[in-house]
Amino acid sequence: MQPGPLADLLRDCIAAGDFTRILDAYAPGAELDASLPGARVKRRGPDAIARVLSGCFQGTGSVVEWTPTAGDGGVAAWVERAGDAGAVRQRHYLHVRDGLIARHWIYAARPRTAEPDPPQAGEAAERLFSQLGTVAERTTLASGGWSGNRIDRLVLDDGRALIAKRIVPGTDWLGRVTHDRGREALLLEDGSFDRFPAVVDHAVVAAERDGEAWWIVTRDVSAELLDEATPLTREQNRFVLSAAASMWEEFWDDAPAVAASQRDRLSISALSVAERERDGLDLLPKQFDAAWDAFAEAVDADVADAVLDLLGQPERLARALEERGVTLCHGDLRDENMGLGDGTLVLLDWGLATRGHPAVELAWYLVHDVWRIAATHDEVVADYRAALGERDDPLALELGLISGLLQYGWIFGHSAVVHTDPREREWAREELDWWVPRVRRALDEWR
């Protein structure tokens, strides 16, 4: 059977809550790896796999989302089913060989149906908004009702457009990993944003406590943000790194205490996080177990073993980096959070701001954005070193590049081994072709 009809069969079984019809679609030795609420479940053989699927989708229900992408080698699909037992949302990957499902991965995710009503803007929000001006228009753009978060767009009567975010510390997995108490608001409260060089625009204009939550208001800089596809020129890349370096210089050896620790920042994709978030429904922690297994499958053992060892004890790398210098890093320097203003670098979303070494920031920037920069990996590294000037530290650079695989190796592994899109697999292999020998060299330098 071809991947497309196999996907249709899986959907029909999910809707019916009956998986007897799909038994013959699995190879006799088919493997299932399912990260579900409460447990990671690994099974082999059609009958065992069907029992797991039946436990996920009990009774009948309505499939409210089904978005399969079928290729020659398999199927990737989002599915959400609403039924009497509640809503279930999952991400599936199926590898198909000789017309049968050979490997099947499932990751639980947060349902999009039956979400709680968004939190209302209370007295704290109204007080904050009134201090900014008269609100002529307010629109709710997004709401994470499960977490209590909300995003509104405000238009004041003088024409200024603002974005108001309600954030509840500790309700998202990244905040829990990095011990976030409302970091973005606290950077405003403690005066850190006032110290920023003029070339870096944080866009934050106000913040207000709302019980255990915060309201944070930024200028609406959407017109300045990078789009999804336009490449960055080499000159623009140099500007980004130069602007970031001016911030790093300002805070060198004087990073604010409210920023995340280097250790916590290096831990965000650790297997310990997957375990702590086992009962949750956030997709990324659900992927870590299988993705790091895939990394070990895709990468030479000497590098894979060293990276996984450091992942289990990130304080080793964190301490080594801190010995080379500590400053304020954005923590999530990548295209989605960046804009190019009139001679300024706009940087949004400071929730992962970190007391760390900028070489870790470089690694994060590389793994996310080198694809859209008109420069090679090595050229981006050279631009970073030039931007640092006298702060350039060869050993710190090596340590930072090692951190690249701690932070993102799981994505490379998952895309190279689990993903069914040939383009995604090719991208991951090309990235690993640069990162693995480069990290091997860095490990040798450190040792």
C-alpha cells in the first residue's frame, strides 16, 4: 500500500477508535515510539501497536484536524480528534517500506479545541493601558487559554500601535526550565533595558504586575520584522552581529541577575526536561527522547556520545564558558525575533535572556539562521569574531560551538532520521556535515 492510502486508513481508524483494520498495514517487526502524557511507550509488532493506538483514541469521535503530508518514504500528519473523552492532538511520523509501516512515531501535543476562554484584561491591564494613552481600538490576536497567556493589539487615539502580552510565569515549559519569574518585565523594572546601546531596540515600553501574571507592552514593530524567506545579505549579517556585540560589551561582567543562568539555558532540550514534562502536553519536550535517539543514530559515536554526556551534565560546559566571560545574551537570537529598523536591530521576546557567553548565542543563531544568510557557516563565524573585536576568545568559540549540538542536535537528529520529507532530511544531513567535524575539533581543543 502506498503512503497516501495508508494515511487515509490511519485517519479512518482514529475516527472510529477501532484499529483492527490497520493491523495488516504494519510490517511484522514494526516499531512504535510514542511519547504520550505520562509515559514514553515503545512497542514492536502490529498487535502491540494497535493496543497503544486504541488507548489513545477510545470510543468514537470527530476528527477536527487531519493534515497529512505523504511522500515516497512515508507520512507525516497532524491529527486532532474530539470525543466524549475529550480532545486528543498528536503528531505522527510513519516510515513505509515495501508497502508496510515499518516505524511509527507519535508525539502528544496540546489540543486546539475546547480551550479555556482567554483571560480577561483586569484592573492591572486597564491601569497600564490608561497610562499609555487613550485606547481607541483593542483586538485579541492570540490566546493560550491553557496557560493564561494572551496577546492584544492596541491602537491609541494618537495612532500609535502597541502589542500587549499577558504572561503567567511558570505555566510554560521553557519558563519552568529557566526559572522565569517574568524575566522580560523584570529587565524593564531593574533598569537593564535603559542600558541598551541605541543600536539595539528591545521595543518594550511598559510592564505591570497582574497578580501572579505580568502584562508587557511593546511597540508594534511588525513592519520592521524579517519575513519568512528573504535572505540576509552578508552585510546585514555583519550588522546583526555588530549590534548584538555592542549589547554584549555593555553588560560584560555585569549581567542582570534576573537573566537565566548559562546552565539552565543549555538544559532546555535535555532528557531530564522530557522526564520532568512527562505529564504535560507541550510538543517539543515530547520529542526529545526519540530525537536524541535519532541524533545518536545519525552522528558518529565519538561526537554523539560526548554531546549526550554533556547534555546530562550541562554544568560542565556552563562553568567552562563562564570562566571565559559572562554578559547579557538575548537567549533566542534568530530570525523570528529580529527586525531591521532605521539603523537599529530590533530584538523581541526577552523571556530567554541569559547570563552567559555570546559564543552560545552565536551557535543558536547559526543553527537557526545560516540557511538564509548569504554566507557559509565559517563566514558567519568569522563575522562574529570580527564583531567581538578584543573580546574574541578562541577557546570560548570552541565551547560555544559545542553548545550548538547541545541546543539543537536533537532537531538535526530528528530531521535526519524521523522526518519523512526528503528536503528536511537533506537539510539536516548537510548541517550535520558541518557541525559534527567542527564539534569534534572543538572537543579536542577543550580536552
